[in-house]
Amino acid sequence: MSTTDADATSEATSPTDALTFSDLGLDDAVLKALKTVGYENPSAIQAATIPPLLAGRDVVGLAQTGTGKTAAFALPILSRLDLSQKAPQALVLAPTRELALQVCEAFEKYAANLRGVHVLPVYGGQGYGVQLSALRRGVHVVVGTPGRIMDHLAKGTLDLSQLKYLVLDEADEMLKMGFAEDVETILADTPKEKQVALFSATMPSAIRRISKQYLNDPEEITVKAKTTTSVNTTQRYLIVSYPQKVDALTRILEVENFEGMIIFVRTKNETETLAEKLRARGYSAAAINGDVAQVQRERTVNQLKSGKLDILVATDVAARGLDVERISHVVNFDIPIDTESYVHRIGRTGRAGRSGDAISFVTPRERRLLTAIEKATRQPLTQMQLPSVDDVNATRLSRFDDAITEALADPERIERFRDIVAHYVQHHDAPEADVAAALAVVAQGDTPLLLSAEDERAQRAATFDNRDSRGGDRDSRGGNRYDRDSRGGDRDSRGGNRFDRDGDRGGDRGERRERPERRERGSSGPMSTYRIAVGRRQRVEPRQIVGALANEGGLSREDFGHIDIRPDFSLVELPANMSSDTLDRLKDTRISGQLIEIRPDRGSPARARDFDGERPARKPRHK
């Protein structure tokens, strides 16, 4: 078994099945842990990276998500730790709290046979008390997000003077989220004599500059994936109208043989709504989004891992970095409008050599998104048909048979009920088969075991008749179509930057471009305008603002409205019902190295949508 979850080959080295981890020079205790978890053969990035890291070289590793990068730097670090030193020896910077937690779990798994190793996750959204107590006791490895690491450095609670190893994980993602200056500040505050490993999927100019400035003659290792999605994941799609998504999902859950599942939706409100609907249908489901407290989030993920929970309904940000072995299926209840999100979503299944299934719901007007995904992933998606009544009934009968077979395997319980049935047959002169059928009726209750032909006709009518005359789909609340705006321009009436999901500026400077489909936000509630103390003078962009606030405040991209960047400050639309805890966390957020000092903007009235999804009319600007 290999630790990689993508089919990849390295330009530096091409590992074969004959190469094992024991050939790489790792510590015996680390090798024992790898054997316990079943890892035998290193992936391409691991085989190419581990030897130079063990030799003390700086490394730049270019590889896509899912190629086994965590083990590539964690294994050599653990093999070289000095357990007698209590000050942090290794620092790993990760762009999101979910990835930081995932990296911590990997370190702890690989260090299972190294007695006394302490690994600490440091991220926004978690109380300082837990982190401060652990730092006082002494930790060997710190894994954290740049913003919270900067806070600890400013408070003097994190001592990096004895740091020996520093890792930048998903460096390009950190830069996209606006952490460039934070990362450089942290690098400058660490000892000059240290070993640095930088891992990134791409090599933009900013990453190249950091590599030249802070790394010492690094060995550059490139591992190219044949495809950006795992070859072990079967990718399918279903054409379905918006109102029928829940019923279609229910049928798929009935016929698919899944162990654990993540269902992705666009908005945090939809996570709660869909999870509640699934629970009403008898499924063990829970929601996870930016409003869920970190403690509850971790508890939910642990329930998913242990099998106490089968379905997780999540947003992109909340599920980023999740690595749960039980996940056999990923369902895109709302197809993402950017291919990168699609790749990250379906990367939650089909990992480490396991097989997985990804199913995407596509409305008729979203077919172009499907084409973009196939082009970006270089893999075709297979169209599937909605499971028919016969398919569902066959599955239900099979499960009913299995339940009977399982009950027959317990002779003691069967014997007790056999006497009861025999007594009834003797006194009521009823055939045993009729009594057994009556007992099945009692056990089934009011819910019919099998669907009828009428159910099939209703499903077909709803699927094909809910489209409007242009082929679009109206949502279940009767709101606006999930469609592109009819205007070609991307600027709002105030001249501010309109935020798109990819975080880029909406202004096209004279060149018209097609805008992604509008986000559905009819259920997100009223928005309020907040003022932050960074603007064009700090060269901030909408994507940096969104990345920093989402990471530190636990927000999702759907929580952001318009972003208006002024010379010395910016105005950001955020949910009006944000909790005080969220605001407190955001107050410590830094963008481009500067505290944002977030506060409500009293001079800019909050704008809200009414129930049909339309914005109220704008007031004219004062000149």
C-alpha cells in the first residue's frame, strides 16, 4: 500500500514497487509506525523528498494536492527530532485550520512509537488558553495558520529561537489568501541556520522570490500528476432540476452502497436545512459550516470517523483538509462554479489507494460548468440516470432479506419469538406465512416498504416540468434563477469591486468577460457593512480579504457580499447576525501584516435581500 492518493510520477526520481520506506533511511520507530498503518511503498514525492531532507538540504517540492506531501516532510522531521529539547524545533505553516489539524493528526500517527513527542495545532477560532498551556509545557512541533502564529509572536508566547525545521505547506494557497507578508515576517523571525521545506502546487513569481530569499540552495523536486483527480474515484453526474434535488438525493442514498459520505452545498444555511431533511428521512446526518464552533466541528468529524455518523453536509471552507478513511462517496448537491473547488471536494474520497465515488447534481443551465470541470481535470464525467422505482424497490427488498438473514443467525432470540408465533397460530387458526407477513407490517409501520408506479410518474413529471421556458431552474423558494446577470459589467453602482467566488476583482477595465453564475443567497439573511483598516495603499485585493476573514473567523465564501476597496480602508458586507465570538476572532486578523481593526461602518447602511432574493433599490450616492 502506498501513502499517495493520486497517480503521480516524479521528474527527479521514479519510485517503483520495489522501493520501500526502509530504503530511505528513516528512524526505526517511524518505520514501525508506518508498518502499523499499512504503508509500504513511498509515493513519488516522498521518495524524491525524504532523502535530501534527511541529509539536511532545503527542498522546494512542486506537487498537486493528494500526492502524499504531508508524509514527505513529517517523516524526516520526526526522524531527526531531539526529544530532550522542549522549545519548538519544527514549525509547519498551513493556510487553513482544517489543513493544520490534518497535518497534526498525521504527525501524531507517524510518531506513535516515539515516546514523548508533543505536536500542537495553533489556529484561529480556538481559545488561546489551550495553546498557551501546551506551549508552557513544551512542544516539539507546532502546526499553525500564519495569522495565529503572528499573534503568538507579537505576544511573545511562541519562542522560535531554537527552531531547526520550517515547512510551508500549500504555499501558493497561503499567498492567495493574503498571507504573503505574514509568512515573510515569520520567516524573518526564525533562526538563520534552519532547514526549510516549501511545498506548493504551482510556482508563481512570489513563491519563487521567497524561495530565493529564504531557502539555501534548495533542491527543487517536481512531481507531475497525470490527472488532477484521483484515478481511484469514479466521477458521475445527474441532470436534475433544483426542486427535485432532495428527492433525487434520497433515491441515490437508497441504492448506493456507501460507508461514509460528504455532501457539499454552497451556503451554510443549506447545510443545516439539508441535514435536517436527511435526518427526517432516517439518515444519520450532521452539518458543518463556518458558524459551527471548533469544538463541535471536531466532535462531528470524530463521529464520522468512528461510524457514529454516516453523512456530513458541508461547505467548501468547512470541509477543506478533511481526511476521513470512511468516506466512500462525495456528492456535489450544488456543483461548484470553479474547478479548483471541485478537485478539492472529490479529493475527500478515493485517497491512499482506496476507491471512491463522486456524484454531481447538475441543473440544465449548469452544463457549461460540467464542460469546464472535464476540461480542467482531463477526465470525463459519466452521466447517470435517476434510480427508478424498480431500482429502489430491488434495493429495499435486498436489505429486507439481509435483515431477515441476520435475525435468523441469532437462534436464542428466534426461539423466544417462535413460541409466541406458534401460540398465535394455534389459537387463531392462521397460516404461519400470514402471521410472518403481519409481523413485517407491524415492523414497517406506516412507511410503505416499496415505491409505487405513481411515485415514478411524479418523479418524472417534477424532473422535466420544473424548468422555465428558457431551460433555467427556479429554486424552491421561488427566488431568482441561479443564472448569470444580464449585464455585462461587473462593477456595482458604488464603483466598488464585486466579489466573485474565485476571489478575483470583478472590474474588467474595458474588456467584457462572462461572469460566473450568481450565488444564491436568498436564505442567508440581512447583510451589514463592516470597515477594515486596509485598502489600496496596502495593495490588498478581495481574495486576500476573503481568505483572511474566512480562515480566522470560520466564515465561508458565501458569507461575503460586496467588497469596496478604498485608498486607506475597505468596506466588506458580512452577515448581520455574526456572533460576538466571531467578531472577537476577526479583530486579531492581519492582512498584509496589518491588523484590520474591523468594526461596523456606521456611515454605510446595511443592505438586505427580501424574501424573493431581490436587493432593495439603492439610494443615490451623495456627491
